[in-house]
Amino acid sequence: MSLSEILGTAVSGLAAAQAGLRTVSNNIANVGVAGYAREKVSLSTGVTSGRVSGVVIGEPQRVADRFLEATVYQRSGDYGRADATASYLDRLQALLGEPGADTGLPARLDAISSSAVAMTGAAGSQQTISVFTGNVQDALSSMQQLNRDVSGLRTDVESEVGYTVESINNLLTRINDLNVSVVQQTGLGRSTSGVADQRMNAIQELSSLVGITVRDQPDGRVNIETASGATLLDTRLRQLSYPSAGIGVDQPTYPSIDIRFADAAGASALTGERLETAAVGGKLGGLLDLRDRSLPQFQEQLGVTFGGLAEALNSVSNAGTTVPPPATLVGRQTGMVGSDRLGFTGAATVAVVDSSGKLVASTRVDFDALGPSATLHGLVSTINTGLGGAGIATFINGVLSITAKGSGNGVAIAQDPTVPSDRAGVGMSQFFGMNDLIRSDESALVPTGFTATDPHGFGAGQTAEIVLRDASGRALTKYSMTGSAGPTFGNLVTELNGSPLGKFGSFSLDDRGRIQFKPQVGLSGAVLSIPSDSTDRFGTDRSFSALAGLTGASSGLAAAQVRPDVLANASKLPLARLDTTAAVGAQALGPGDTRGATAFVERLGQTVDLGKDGVTTMERFSGELLGRTGLQAAQAKSSLTDATSRQDDAINRRDSFSGVNIDEELSQMVVLQNSYSAAARVLSTASNMYDTLLAMVR
């Protein structure tokens, strides 16, 4: 080896040591910087004409493991979803109040039972009655406020969905720009460490917002796909398109999040892929699950609670009357017309009583004797004939009303003690809402009792959109019911079973006239919702959703209230019972009759048929609803703790491999210093040899 080769080798050694020292210095300067991957100098043996000629120094390279980084991305997605879910479920639990708090819903329901018991012990005093009706109104107000609060939570979730979509778009744009920089630096043979670190941090932030899969490409760029396989980034940038971004409005249904190709002007052509379910993962997945499943499900169950409470209390109030009875009883909107099938069995008594409680006239309506072909017009005719002019019944626009004739006279209705009237499990007075304690302009508050042969009465062009979601909140399918299969409720069931919804379960009409859906095996937890409904049965302002009983969201909770006249005057609460055996002129009502108070106590402890939610007591159902919500909040909190630990562990493992260790860098610095010294000694020795040769020549 010539002296020039020795000098060249020594100089390259000095340069290699200096490059290594610069890299070590840079690593030490960035110790503790989140997301920084340490660098190492790329060295290779220099060969010229088949002979070793020192060291070739390359660009510094990142020390990183893509599998460890992929684990961080996955666990960041789990953390993002758990964080969003835990945050909002914790807020929902806070709305329910502390267990045992006087302002909580369980306490409100308990107060109704307690005040009903107090009425029985105080012989129906005005004060105890006022407390009872006030407690019922407080419970309704509490449920309505809770329903509004949950709607507010859903609005907040929707706002955050919009902001999350914007953040995802910004991060995708940034990662795409960094991809370009990496490709350029790689093509020029320069180090990509700094740009790659920035890209990794951006991808990690993106992975917490939406579940992603990252694929490294030979040219240095990365491709990004969602957990469900939709492409977000390859050689072309995509952007998420969400029409409602940032608006934050609680609405029955929301548009899907489309994926569009991006150009200089922003998002352009659709890719045909979209994000619409919680399966997208990350924070966005958690928010979609809350918005489309958890919160609506709570509201639906709250509506079921109200419906059961209203049916139980109204069954008692409709069995009683005030003393003296009111001059007119006006029912609620039933959604029926005069030509509809009557459909009652058993019997009921309609009476006119004077102000002293003596019977003026009465008629026993024997529904069995009227026969199966009897109509509502026939019922009105039977009542009017039986009262003989002492009272007049009318049925107009779906509402039954009965008015007593004569000054001071009033109307009372009672069930037959032997064969009580029955349609859909409720008596005549309750079915028509003649003496309801709880009213709602949005619901009939009782099942319809329709059979398969009854006409549905929906006009041409009227539709009801029905959406089926699985237990995760993912929309399995949707269908716009038109009623075109035929004119009856049986035809509606046939239409639904023949629709895309029928592929996931079966529809049927139960014995109370409610349309029930039974999901297939493996779809446990699937639920139906009706986001839009333009149907109107024969112009009565009662829609399919209000009549079908498919969801508790149509229970009428928002417009519910205790009858204003009862709240204003305790004597208007119907606690007395009509004596159906009294003769005309005999005493049929007693002023001290408070049997209805005992009936309220008994009824509140009995079961209620809640359709798809089973037969149970209101105390148990409400307790399960609130307990389930508390359990979900606790589980979400535990999931967040676990997700945080797993994410921290993944980051620690990645950083243990890629991060800067001061001790290792200092030891490497000593090695490089020794290498530098060794190269310097070789250079010095070669210089001395050269000087010696020159001296020998001279």
C-alpha cells in the first residue's frame, strides 16, 4: 500500500469519526423529544480497483422498527375510542345524579309510590292528592329534562364529529406533503430522518382519531388505509367529506362521511368509499357509536319507561271518577275513524250522575253482544241510545267525547266488575283516554289493538324510513315503507318482511296491535329506528311510528304532562268508583270514596307489558336502565385505563428501541473519539514516513 493510500484511508477514518460524533451530538441534543428516533451513521468499505481504500460515509439513518410503530398506531386508535366513550358516558351518568339523590329519576318514581300510599292513609285529603299529582309531574319533568340533556350530549358529539373530520383532513394533507419530501430526499440521496420523524408523529396523531393501517412503500412514502380497508392516502391524497361538519345539531339521522379525491381546490370526485359506522375505530369511531347507538338507545329506553308509567297510572284514573263527575269527558286522539272495527270484548258502563252522586241514566255497553263487525260509529249509537238523551256521545277526528245533559249532571265510566271491557289489554275508557291522568299530544299512550285485517289508512306518497343497526351502531340496512303492498296492517308486515330489513329478522303483529321485530340469531342487540315518517292514518295526525310501537322514541314523552285541571285542583283526580248496580235515582257515587288511591298503590307494584322490552314492573325496568347506564360508564372508564396502559407500553417499547439512551450515546462517543485518535495517529505516522523519505532523497 502506498503512502498516499495510507493517508487517504486515515483521512476517511477521521471523516467517519467526525460524522459519527456529529450524529451522537445530534442524538444527545434531542434526548427526551417525543417521537424522535435516534440516528446512526451509515458506513461502508471503500473499494477502488479491487483494493480497500478507506471508509465511505453515507447519510445518517433513523433507527426504527415499523412493527413497533404499527403497534403504537393500533393502540392509539384504541385509546382514542375509549377516551371519547368514557368522557361522554361519564357526562351521561352525571346527568342521572348520584345514587339515592332526591333529584334522581329513581327517587322521583319512588316518590310517586310513597305519595300514593299517603293518599290511602289520609282518606284522600286535598294536600296528599296535590303531593301525589305534583310528584307525577315532577317525574315527567325529570324524564323530559333528562331526554333534553341527552339530546344536548348528542349535539356535542355531533359537533366533535365535525371537528374530528377536519383534523383528520389536515393530518392527511400534512402526511401527504411529508411523503413528497421523503421521496425527494431519498431520490437525492439525503437523510430523511427529520422528515420521517415528523411524519411518524403525524401518523400517530391520525391513528388516535381513526383506526388505520400503514404500509411502507419502496420509494419511502407510506400508504394509509382505514381499519375497514378504505384507502385514505397513496399516490393521491383523499379527504373526508361531511356535509354537517361542525354544525352540531341533534337530528334523527346523519349523512355518511364520504371519501373524495383531493385536488388543488380541495375535495373533488367521490372514491365510492365512505365511513359511516363505529367500525372506523379511533376517536371518530367512538363518537359515531355514541351518536348513533348508545345515546339514542338510552333515549329510546327512557321513552319506554315513560310509556309504561303512563299506561299504569292511566289505567287507574280511567277506572275512576270524581265526585261530582265532570260534565264532559273528552278523550285523546286515537288515530282511528268511525268506520274502524270496534274490537272490544267484555262490557263497560257509561252513566250520567247528578251533583249529589245520584244516578240519572246509565247504559251497559256489551261489546260481545255488539259482535265482531261493530264499528266505532256503532259504539256512539249504542251509548246515545242507552242514555236516552241524558248524555250525548260523539266521535270526531279520532276523538271520543261524552257530554251530560242537564245542569249539574256529569259523566262517569266504569268497567264491568265481571267481564271488564278490553281492547289491546286496556279498558274502554283508557283506550279512548276519557279520564287520563297523563296526557300527550304526540301519542295515544296505549297499544292500538289493530289486527292484520284492519286498514292502515296511509295515503299515496306517504312513507316511513326504517333503519336497522347492529349492536355496534352500524347501519345494516334501511328501507322506506310505502304501504304499497296492500291496504291493511297485515300487508305492512308482509311488505316489511319482503324488504331488505327482512333479511335480518322477521316482523309480526302481536296481540296488542304492535309491530314487533325479531332479529336473526347472531344479531342480538340489533335495534330499529324511524328517523323520518310522513304517514298519516286517514288524516288523524297519527303516523306509523306513533301507532306501530316499534320504538320507545315515539312514546310521546316530549309533550307529556299531568292533566292541567288535575294539577290545579286536587278534587279533579278521579279516585271514586261508580256503583254499576245502582238504579236510577239511587246513590251511585259517594263523596268520601277514595278507592282509587289504593288502586294506584297496587297498580304501581304490578307488571306492565312493554312489548319488545318484556313484562316487568316500572321500578325494576327503570332501575335496570339506570344501572345499565352506570355499568357502561364504569366499563368505559376501565377500558380507558386499560387502553392508556397499552398505549404507554407500546410507546415505551418503540422508544426503547428507537429513542436516545444517554449512556449508550456517551459510550459510542468514547468509541468514536478513540477511532478519531487512531486515524490521527495513522495520519501522523504516515506523515513522518513521508518526511523520512524526503530526507533520504535529499
